[in-house]
Amino acid sequence: MEFSVESLETPALTKAHLAELLFEQIGLNKRESKDMIDAFFDLISDSLVDGNDVKISGFGNFQIRTKAPRPGRNARRVVTFHASHKLKDQIQGENPAE
């Protein structure tokens, strides 16, 4: 299934845009679409807060990393994202989405 995002008014893909795409292209009602998007991102956020990595096949990995303290900065946890090889290839145009 392919989603079209050509009708976006802004260059950023937002949660509201994702919910609208679910409504238009899958047929969920607007409330279900919003709830599904919110639940998806809540699951990712909760998993990262708990210290677990999130791996989305064909897209990439979100990982929690603890940055060491340095002068003028406290130690802190940060989220890093590493794109999958498949996503990198798509961005480079070597393996366009089917």
C-alpha cells in the first residue's frame, strides 16, 4: 500500500498529516486515525523512556544513549536514530519504493 503525501501544505510530515492520510486512504474515521497515530508514538516513547531500543524493520533504529558529563554539562540521556540500509538506499535512489 502506498501513501501519497503530495497534498501536504508544509514540507514536514506531522502526526496530524499522518492521521489525515489514514482517514483518507485507509478509511478509518478521524478519531480512530488520530488515536492510532497517538498510540503508535506513545508506544515508541514509552519504550525509549524505559531504556529499550526501538527497531522498525526497513526504517531504522531509535536508541537511548547516555552522554557523559563534561565541563558545563551534566550527564544526560539522548535519543539517537540510525536509518536502516533499506531507507538509506531509498533516499539515495538506489531502491525506490515499490
